[in-house]
Amino acid sequence: MVDDAKLIIFTAPSGAGKTTIVHRLLEADSRLAFSVSACTRKKRPNETNGKHYYFLTEEQFKKKIENGEFIEWEEVYPGIFYGTLSSEVERIARQGKAVVFDIDVKGALNIKNKFGNKALAIFVKPPSLEALRERLKRRNSEDEQSLAKRLERVSYELSFENCFDHVIVNDDLDKAVKEARLIIGKFLEQ
């Protein structure tokens, strides 16, 4: 079932705007459905299990790894795992919709490498590192330590931008969404 699905992958450094772009695309195009990732990080106050993420304990996550239940997974930070459950992709594929991922760079590359031309991989790039830093601060979801960890990871993630099918610079949200819609439209028509 997963092999029949069209996969659309969005990735970016944290704070680049990929989630906002993805939400706008999902609202505007009924052919798309969001793949909810699993993770072991703590749930934020505004998040709902099964809608934003499937929140698992580290033990539950590792059991699913052992059982081969992920199409991709990664330990993004020590003890903090993220992954895509095969069952989630199959659920969306059964609906006849394209699966939209909002995931980290390594997970995106793993899916792209696994599914090749059935997957469209889009890298969302911030206009600058300073703009990214300001976006992360405005979120108010990070303490200084976690903000520092995220910013350390940014340069590493930006080094992979050339590995993706398309790069969108998110310096103007409406323009970035329009560009993403055009790219996705062409991909779905193939």
C-alpha cells in the first residue's frame, strides 16, 4: 500500500517555517493528508496526541523499532527519537491521498532514498541565520538550552539543502506557499 502512495516531504531547520507552509497547503488542497510522526519528546501545552505527534515513551518507541514499524526513524537528540510509522502512511494511502511529511533532514533523506521518484522532497530555507534565531525566540517554546541546541543543528541541516528536489527560501510566507503549491501541483499530475 505504501508503494502506491505519492509522498511529499517538507524539511527545514527548526523555525524556517515548514510547518506553517504545510498547514496552509493542507487547508487549500484536499488531495493532501498529513502524516503524523511519532516522537519521544515531551508534549507541549498546545499539542494533541495523534494530531501533532504520536507521543511515545522511549521504551515504546524502541519496541516499535524492533518490530519494524517505522519507514524511517532517528535519534535527533540524545534520548529524543522521531519517526514515521508505516501504519500512518498506509492509513493515508488507503484514503487515496498524497502523504505530506513535516520532518527532520535525515528522516526526509531516508524517505527520499527509500521511495525515489514516488517522493517529492522540498527543503525550506530561512532567509538568514539571524531571521531563524528571531523566529525561534518568538515561539517561546524553547528554554535557552534547547534554543542553543537547535541553533547548533542549523548549520548541519543547511549543509544538506542540495540533496533535495527543490529549495524554497521562506522570506515571504505567501510567496513560499505559492511556490510550494506550484511544485506540488506538477508532482501530483505526473
